[in-house]
Amino acid sequence: MLDDAKVYEKYDPGDMHSLLVDFHRQLVEGKQLAETSDYNLIDPSDIKNIVVAGMGGSAIGADLLRCYALYEMKVPFMVNRDYLLPGFVNDETLVILSSYSGNTEETLSSLEAAKYLGAKLFAITSDGQLSELAEDLRFGYVQIPGGLPPRAALGYSFSPLATLMSLWGFIPDQSEAIEETSYALHKGAEKLARDIPEKDNAAKQLAKKIHGKLPLIYSSPRLEAVATRFRGQIEENGKALAYSAVVPEMNHNELVGWKHLYEFGQYLQPIFLVDPEDHPRNKFRMEFVAGVMRELGVEPIFIEPPQKDAPFMTRMFELIQLGDFTSYYLAILNEEDPKPVKIIDRLKSELANLKG
């Protein structure tokens, strides 16, 4: 099925495939947009902590940066997915509002909370109310291209944010890593595109393995956001449930729950995302858990980045690219159009009619 060109004409009328193939361009372009923004409106010497307020595809870029810069970020950095902000936010906090559409209600609510708490403001958006408010309130923002599903604009939420953190001196310069990652994704897409037959296409093969099953995606803490992205893409593109968790935390709770699978074991497909720089004890823990799964008749899949010697940013995004393409092929196997998310649109419509 996945090697039949006609099925893509039927199930991908909006050409989500092209967005996956061209994704690599967003990283370099996003960097350039941040560099030409009015980022100098922020004085980094006044910042003691950073909160990125966003939801869904607009927040996952911040999650990736949180994991990517875990050991380098010079100030506390958190991602906030809610209408309100944490109590520690004050005039020494930089609140970065990330909303692809510019109309995300939770993010706009966070903006009001940030104003009330006296926080410094910056934004990443394509348009909408957020860009209007940035102009009215005179705070800086990076304007990114619009017209994409937010989850397909990950490069525009990650690269500008990473570049801003570098320009403000919170992390080292990321220019070389962004360029190298963009090139790697360009070459990687050539191996995962739909005209590459299943026997040579790792994403098609993985989609076949998880089709009709519940993918359970596990990772180390540094790949937590990659696992989250993997899960989210299966859910939004593939229209199927998935689950993700982190080692070693899951060893302290979930592991015990693997004792009684009942009849569900046949429907589970564990996937371990592994990085060469994972802590040795976490590597042991993953192998131990995999052994427990095998004893119960569940065979896990281990996935590593194709280029084990590449910079960490490249390794992260190579795994993300595999997940993105896998979720695309899963949608085709499910006979679904990967692009629309009708149930989310329905929820937003009903929220718009909700008072209060």
C-alpha cells in the first residue's frame, strides 16, 4: 500500500508530504528571522528566569530547547502550558509568548497574566492578536511565516528560540549546529520520502510495525521532548493514540505495572529512543525494561539517530524526522488525511461559544 502512488493522491490531498520534505528550510530561515528581529529590546542582564508560554506545536519547540540546552542554559527555563503563569514570575522574568497562529487563547491569557505580574515580554508568532498586541504594547517579536499546521512549523518555533537564547547570551552560539542539522534533514528526507520503496524506507517500515497497535515511546530525559513530539505526531497526523514516558522515572512506577497485561499485550509496541550520550545507567535500565517486556511476549524496538557522531541537535532532529514521516505513513495506513485535525477545530469552535 505505501508504495502505491495513488493512495497518496487519495489520502494526502493537502500535500503534507511536501511540508515534511521541506521542513529543513525552516531551521536556517528561523535563525535569520530571529537575527533580524528587535531582540535588542530585551536586556539580558535584567533576566533571572525565562518562561515560554505556548501550547501544542507552538510549545514543543521550547520543550526541545529545554532538553537540548539542559546543561548549558544559564538561567532557569520552563515551558508553561496553561492560562495562568507560575507564582515566581515577576519583573525579572522574561515571558516568551509562542503562538503560531497568534490567537491561541491560553497563550493570550498568559500574556495578560505576564502584564499583571510585570514580566518582560517577547513573542514568536506568524500573525493574529499576538502580533497586534506586540505592536500596541511595544514589545519585541519574531514574525514567522504563516499558513502551516502548527505542528508542521516546528523549525519556526525551535530555531528562532534557540537563536534568541544565543543572542541574549544564555547559551552558546547555535549557528553551526543549525546549519548542520538543516543539511542532515535535507539528506534524511531523501531517504524517507514516499517514492522510496518500503524495503529501503525506515519510516514506512516503522509505520507498518505500529499500525493497529499502541506505541509506547520511551527515552532518556534529554530526549524527552523528542519522545513527546513522536507521540504527538502519531496522534495528530496518524489519528491514533500513543504514549510516552522517561527512563529512569518510569522504573520507579510504571515498570511495576507491566506485571499484568491481560489481553492488551498483543496490542502494545514499545519503542526506545536511544542516544549515544545517554547516561550508562539509563542505557542499562532500558535494556532491563526491554528484557521484562520480552518475558511477557512483547518485543520492543530500539531506535538510534542515523548519525551517531553528529552534534546533539542533529541527532535530536533526525529522530524527530523519522517520527514525523512514520506518523505520515501511519495516517495513510489508517486511510486518513494527515493534515486536518477536525476534532481540535470542533473544540475551538465550542470554546468560542463558551462564556467565561
